Amino acid sequence: MSDYIGASLHFSPIFHVARYDVDSTVELGYRYAAYCANIATVLVGTGSVKHLRENIRSVGKGPLPAELLQELARHFGHLEHVSGS
């Protein structure tokens, strides 16, 4: 894991994801969205081929571990809106 990613995860409310073999919050998002039964569509975009390859690699790692999904539900399950409205 790069120092930048490690530092950003450390200060993130979900910094503990690194112990689940999740390299970044971006990877967390892609893996969550790709394997969540309640998500039918995800619109994504990238500005570089490098990022596209990283995103594909992230999804290719498979679903997030059940224990991590439970932690995410504990931390964020109460949220109804993420847009701030």
C-alpha cells in the first residue's frame, strides 16, 4: 500500500478497511457496488487508462468480506441520504 493511500485511510472514518485487503476507499466503493444485490446500476468514469485498470482490478478481487460489510452497516446503516438534503 502506498504511503498516500495508507495516510488517507488512516484519517478516513473507514481507515480500518486496510486489514481486509482493501487498498483504498475507491476500491471499497467499487467492490461494494459491484457485488451489492441492492445496487442495479453504477455510473463510473475515469480520466486515465491506469485508473481504469485499477478499477477493473478492484472489482476482480471479488466481494468484500462479510465481516467488513457488517462493520460498514454498523457505521453507515443509519444513513438515509448522502446528498446532504
